[in-house]
Amino acid sequence: MEIVVCIKQVPDTTEVKVDPQTNTLIREGVPSIINPFDKYALEAALQLRERFGGKIKVISMGPPQAEKAIQETYSLGIDEGYLLTDRAFAGADTLATAYTLAAGIRKIGGFDLIICGKQAIDGDTAQVGPELAELLSIPQVAYVRKIEILDGLLRVERELEERAETIELLLPALITVTNQIGELRSPSLKGVLKAKGREIICWRAEDLEIDRGRIGLSGSATRVVRIFTPPKREDREILKGDVKEVTTRLVQELKKRMII
């Protein structure tokens, strides 16, 4: 089974800096980690390889420092790692990111399944996976927590707000997974030693069959116009007392403000 896992390196801090000219995150020099949900995508791929054999290939888009994230996946036993890195990719929104990743996956070659984390913790959009599937013209299911393959069909169970849903789809396909997919494994010492010095294949814009008008900041369909911290509210009041007193006071305040 040929599996491609999409990962993203995200800032390992809440003190992010923003470029005042482009309103995009400044990633250079910022401590970074593999997006936590992407680690569950890696775990899902490892589970499937244990059951069905095959290869796992990891792909990421980011600055040169993202090689460290791919090196970390090698310590888990990933077979091949690819990094799409070019100044031309910088500032991409979810659509431009998905477009670039799709070009990279086409260059890698055939696959049976693409696995993504359900969302990245820096953007929280949960859009790249579904957009990637659309660009590759393959079926997709988001928020998957259980995976089975029966008679050539991919059967997944996904989370909904108040229930779960089981869906069957043909391969090749794309899924995004949640943290319920399984317990994360840690790299072994042997795996860490084997990962050192392994090749990471890096591709620039000229290495891919792409329309340069659809990548990076200039190719993004959305723009961040302004980033700001909401002003602190000074009119807040914390109601204290027993339940009856607080409830009575709350109702009075809501009526006073004509909310009820």
C-alpha cells in the first residue's frame, strides 16, 4: 500500500510574530514542532503499513528548517521524505498551499491513500486536506477516527458533533484524522540512529509543474487584512454567591440590558 502523509511544521510557541507588510507569520528563527494532529496522521499510516505492507512517504511545504520535521518522521520508520521549499511558496493561504502540495504529490507518483491531520494548530482552518483532495480529483473524508480496508474498499468511521458516521469509499482517497486514531508511538534509539544522515528530497518551484500565479502570497485567494488583539473589556462583572442569588441577579441584569 502506497501512503502519502502531509505534515506541517508549526511554531512551538504562543508568542508568534507577524510580518507587518504581509500579515503572515514569521517562521524563520522560531522554535517549531510537527503539527500535533499530523503526528496522528503518521500513526495511522504506520498502523496501515503494519497490516498491509507498502511504503509511507511524507511531504511538507515550508522553509528549509522544515527538514528537521521530516528528519523526525524518519526516526519513526517513514520510507521517503519530500520538502517543497522556495521563497515563491511563502505567504500561501490554504488554497495555494493545497495547490503546491498537489503538484508535489503528482511528482512523487502513484498513491493509494493520502492522510492529513484534521487541522494545523497555527491556522485551525481544517481546509488543506479537503482542498487537496479536490485538486487531485479523489474522494475524501474528514475527522476520521477509525480505518479499515475490506475487499478493496476503504471503510472509515468519522466524528460528528453528536454521533459517528461510517463511510465507504474507493481508493485512491484522502482522509484527515483526529487524535482518536490511536496512541502515538515514540521513536526507538535504533530508529533515531538510522534517521541521521538520510536524504530529504527538496523541490523548488521550478522542479514542479505549476502555474506560478497560483502559489505563494500572490496566488492566494484570501488575504489577511489586519491582525489585532481585541481590546480588554472593562465592564465585566463576576457574580458571586449561591446558585439562587447568582441566578436572580443574572436574570435582572439580562432584563436590564433588554436581552430577555
